[in-house]
Amino acid sequence: METRRTVLRAPVLVALLAVLVTACGALTPGSAADPDRPRTVPSGTAVPDGPVRLTLTFADAPAMVDALVAAFHKKHPDITIEPRYTQFADYVKSVKLTMASDTAPDLAQFAVGMDDIAERGDILDLGPYRDAYGWRRKLPAASLDQLTGPAAGRTASRQRLYGVPAGLSMTGIYYNRELARKAGITRPPRTLAEFDRQLAAVERAGMTPLGVGALDSGGLHLWAALLNNAMPPEEYRRWVKGADGATIETKEALAATRKLAEWSREGYFAESANGTTQNDSTGEFVRGRSVFLVNGNWAAGQLSEAMGKKAGFFLMPGARPGARAVSSGFSVSYAVSSRTRHPQAAGAFLDFLTSKEAQRIVAANGFLPTDEDAVPVPEGVLGEVARAHRRVTADEGMNHFPDFAAPGMLDPLRAGVQKLIAGRTTPEAYLDSLQDVWDERYGR
């Protein structure tokens, strides 16, 4: 699959975009938003007559973007979209300044920190289009919620919309069926306690239980998976969104963090986990060097191709059988610049992303479609991922990645999990370090 290498970066993209505000915290003189510039799109959706040219800057899945742009142009021949791909590292360093410049693109891939850019007036509130196009009917509530924030002033009761999702992502646990059977495991665990027993059985059988690429994002995904099933989603989301009085220092978060540290002490991770990337841990899983693997849907194509029916997938289980399905994930989404001269044309493109044609393109490029009925459920591990995503969507259980809580959150998250794995910090100190970053961002 062409975009396996590009899609493979999707979760890391979501996490590493948190560096954006730190790297570009201060704008150059004169780059402040024009107070007279529109803050919201017009309520009408009619596309102007005559040729229109839009620019789109992005950092993920070039083949998917090219296919979407071509399909949209076929439906709207008068609208030409020029994609401008930027290497990931360059994108995260420059997008905040790019959106503040007089040569800002019409459309831009959404990034962590875009809410700050919206507050500054450099991207438009898409709320009127949400209503005019009926996006609440077309898009999962969780994916829209991840892209919303409160409006200011007299419209404070209304939720601003920063972007529109094209494709979705989700994390979970892969497993090797053949190796699992050698440890006496014949099915995915239905509870966290059962998963505990399975990990212990694998370790007794002389195999590495859980593949974790903690050098970059794998350890963070493992902690978040445990946290998702311990901390009530509503309480967690208040923390991620900076609600007054929110905290990560709860008894549920402490229990989840202690569980990760316990698994490390029990030897359930490879000794090299802290020096292994997520990509490398996936390769080691393919070669049979772990029975379970923490990763996201972006790895499903690779595992399906390499392992066939040997690969399976499940969500991190909760405390009870049939508990609410919860996972971490986000979307590849696009925002509209306040400097665009053609907001209706940009809105037409965003609405096209919700079409079945666009969703088939998205699915073909390795992302989960926002419209689950747009493509048939695939077979094998790809189908298991798709069905798990449907459960999460039905249970409204999709959570932000935890680094969304603050622009400076990624480093203490990643380094803190590494220290937990190495036994060089306590769960209490880890959570305290995260809350310190949160307090610095939002104030006590």
C-alpha cells in the first residue's frame, strides 16, 4: 500500500505536532491577526461561478490527498486545488507562521495548536457549514468533538468547529494467534484481569509478552490504553480540553499508571523497549519476537500482508466483560484559512470529504472511514480493526491522544513512560509532572 510509510506516521504525527507551539511560540513582528478579518465562514454554501484556485498545505498521506483532490476536481471542474506537501518535521515547525502570513494557503491540515491559531483569527470557524451541510449527520460525533472548542463573547454557548476529518485513526492491541496458542491462549481477553493472566502465561512460556516501541510513541499508546479504561472518558476529556479544575492526578489514572509499571517489573516488555521505535517493534512482532503488540490501525495493512490469518486485533479490555469500548485516536483533518478569498469553494471540498466516494479513497489509503457504510468490512485483521472502531464509535469512546492536553505535553509523556518502564520514577511523580505542564498551560 503506497501510503503505508506515510500512514505509519499518523499517530506519531498527532503526537509530535505538540512541538508546534513550543517551536513557534512567538510570531514575527506584524504577524498578528487583522481584527477586521472574518472569523467565521459565511452561512451560504453556493460556490461562485468561474474558475477558482485553492492551495492546500499538508504533511500526511500525499497519495490520498492527490486522489481526493482529483476526484473533487472531477465533480467541480471550475475549482482547482493545488496540494503543497511539506515534510513532517518542516510542517510542524512552520505551520503556525504559515497560517499567519499574507501568503497563507486556503486550506491546511489540522495540527495540535490549531485552536490557538483559531483564537488568533487565522483559521475560520466552520460552524455555519456544519449546520448548512449537515455534518452532524454525516460525521461521527466523537470526531467532530475533537475538532471543536467554545466560541467567544456573545456566541460563547456555541461550539466553534476548527476542521473537518477525512480519515480516522485508532490504537489497540495486535496478537499473534500461533504464538498465543503455544501459551494456551485461544481468544482475546475480555477483561483486564484476563489480559494480565495471558501476559503471565506468555512470560512463563519463555516468550516476550508485549511489544512496545517506547523510544517514540509506543509506550505512550500503552499508557493511554490503560488510562482510557480506568479513567471515565468524560473526566479524561475535561483534562485534555483544559476545563477548569480538571486533573490527571486521580485514583483511576494512578491505577492505570501503576499497572504499566507493574507489567514492566514482571518482565512483560523486552529489555530494549526504551530503545525501540514503534516501527521497529512492529517489525519484531512480525518476526515472532512478541505475542502482543501495542499499535494503531495504521499498522494493520503491514501486518495483514506479512502475517495473514496469524494476526489478530482487540481493544485494551476494561475491568468488566462488555465494558464501554474506549480507545485513543484522531483524524486527518483540514482547516480553512481566514485569508482565503474563496471560503465557499473550500467548504465544498470539506463537504466532499464526507462523501462515499471520498471515504473509499480514504479507506484505500489505510485510514478508517468516517462513514462506516461507505466501504465493506474487510477480512482478517483489517476487519477486526474496522469492527473494533465501530464499537468505539457506537459507544462514543474515542479519546484524544493525551499530548493534546497542552503543546508542551509530549516530552513529559514520552520521557515519563520511559522512566516508568526503567523503574526510574514513581507513578505518582509521573502524574504530577503531567499536571505541572497542564497547570502551566491553563493555570490552577
